[in-house]
Amino acid sequence: MAHVVTQACCGDASCVFACPVNAIHPTPDEADFGLAEMLYIDPVSCVDCGACVGACPVGAIVPGTRVETAQLPFVAINALFHEAGRDHPVQAPVPPVVRKDDSRGTLRVAIVGPGPAALYAADELLKRPGVQVNVIDRLPTPHGLVRAGVAPDHQSTKSIDGLFRHIEDQPGFSYVLNVEVGRDIAHEELIEHHHAVIYATGASQDRVLGIAGEDLPGSGTATALVAWYNGHPDHADHVVNLGTERAVIVGNGNVALDVARILATDPSRLESTDIADHALEALRSSTIREIVLLGRRGAAQAAFTLPELVGLLSRDDIDIVVEGTDLDAPSGDAMTDRKLQALRAATTRPRRAGNRRIVFRFATSPIELMGPGQVTGVRVRHNELVTT
């Protein structure tokens, strides 16, 4: 039986290069690789050799004979990707390799930011001889969002730091931590001492809603909340009010699902994770029983990925409620149709006494955060979806 890629897939693509029969797609050479929610093993092509298992840095690939009950939907999802058919546009010409002039000595490159993008860039550079890479960050610990952005109940995803340690051990790699560009060192100084500078810091500012009441106490950002429960030093003193019965999250991407899932999880399930102690203590005293996810578009346009939805629906300790009437219309895309199928199945899930619940509400936008002195409610409007 073929091997199966499961929820924890990080899209690293190490498995692609390990596969001797080209059974894992999309590959980095294919146009849809950058937009793929995960990678998929073709059950017809797979020869069940297991080479991909050792290559996967997060343990996301399992033999088909060892798929756990919660992972069973991924057997069909892997097959569906290959059955649905895909466009294969002509690939761009491969650029010629420009060889470094060894007579100029060591090529020094500074990378600002210590997260996955930075380390993958460093790895690519260090494949060439005569390269020195200095990874710079203002924090004393590396790995960026792997450390401060991945949900604490996704420990398998965080295990990719094993791959990062392999990159860090290469000759020519070094860290310069506790140094902030623009405060401790200027960009011009980096240029003076390096042949090139790569910025891999990501987006550091949150988007604003632009609605009345957004600045009231009780309104915050997912970025701050995620950093708070992951122990980011910038948010160690952040005060989070968990003393209400309902929390509303604007947006329904994977980060929104992470936040909703953590708020709905019994804290005892998080004790064995690396969640920050202050966050775990706050969650123990939380009175939140319902988390509502507001999505401005319909279910077919939801931002969360199918793997994250499947993972959430496998939790029997959380009730899932799906509001909306647009779950039956075919989308024209096989993976989106599978997502809608999963949401339809969620509408018939039995409710369990004592469970917290997560509510998906589609085609809804907030227009005002209400409250005298702090947020006590959200005024919303229903959106009509128009096809153009």
C-alpha cells in the first residue's frame, strides 16, 4: 500500500528529491508548488520504498498500513490530487550557473532574520564553495516563526528545527544574535562588510480592520496572541482577557484556526507542549466556551487549508458548528469540493456535553466593535457574493 502525506506536511520538498519514482507532487519545478497546501503521493506510482519517510523533516509521511484513524482522510486526499488532473505549463528556461570568481576570496553574505526563509537561503548559498553566511537577528534565539508562530499543539511541525540544526552545522554558517539592524548596526555597515545582504524578516506589522472600536481594550491581533502563547519576549507581559464566554476571530485562515483551537482546547492537553507557562496558567482560568470565526467570503473561498480543517475535525473534544447555506454548490476545483464536503460532514457531528465549540460563520464582515470602555460585542453585516 502506498505511503501517505498527512496534516503535518511543511512543503519542504526533501521527500520529492528522495523519491526514486517521482511519485510526490507538486515538485519545486512545477508552477503550483508555491501555492500548494501540502504535497501529495501518487498511490499508483508509489513503490512503497519508504525513502520519503526518512527525508521528511517533520514526520508527516507514513506507510499506508500505519495510518491512524485521524489521518485516514489523507489517503483519499493524496489520491484525489493526482486523479483530478492538473495543467502543466511550459517551465521557464533554467538560468545558467554563474560561477564565483575564486580569485576574489570568500563571498560574504548577511541574512537578516533567523526563520525558515533565512535558513533555506543560507542552505542554498552554502552549497557553493567559498561562501560565508552570517544570519543576524535582534532576538537571542533563532528559527523565527517555527519557534514563535507554530501552535504549541503542532509539535511535529516544530520538529523541522532538526533540519535547521543540520544547516547551522555547515562550514561557513554563523549567527549574530541580539543585534538589531537599524539600532545596533546600520544597513550601510552590513553592505560595507558583506558582498550581499538578504532581508528575510517577513511582515512585522498587522493589518488593521479600519472600523470603529478597533482600539478598545479587548480587541487584539492574532500575531500578538500567538506570540504570547509561544513565549515571544516582546509579548511576555501581554495581558489577554479570557474572562468572557465568547471570543470572535475576524478571518478564517490557518492562524485563525490555530488561535481558535488553542482557546477551545482543555489546558491539560497542552501541558506536555512547549506553550509558555504564563499562557497555560491564563488558559486554565479561561471562561471562553465559544469561538466564532468570521469569514468575509463564502465557504468555498475560505482561507484555511484542507489539511488544517481535517486536523480540526478529528478532534472529538471540540464541537464544530458550521453556519451558511453555500456548502452544496460545486466549486469546480476538486480540493475545494473536498473542503466543502468536510464542512458539510461537520454539520451533522454530534455535540458533546461540556465541549467548547468553534463556529464557522461565512459571508460575514465586522463593521463595528461595540462597548463602553472595552469590547462587549461585534456588529456585523452579511455579504452577498457576486460572480464576475
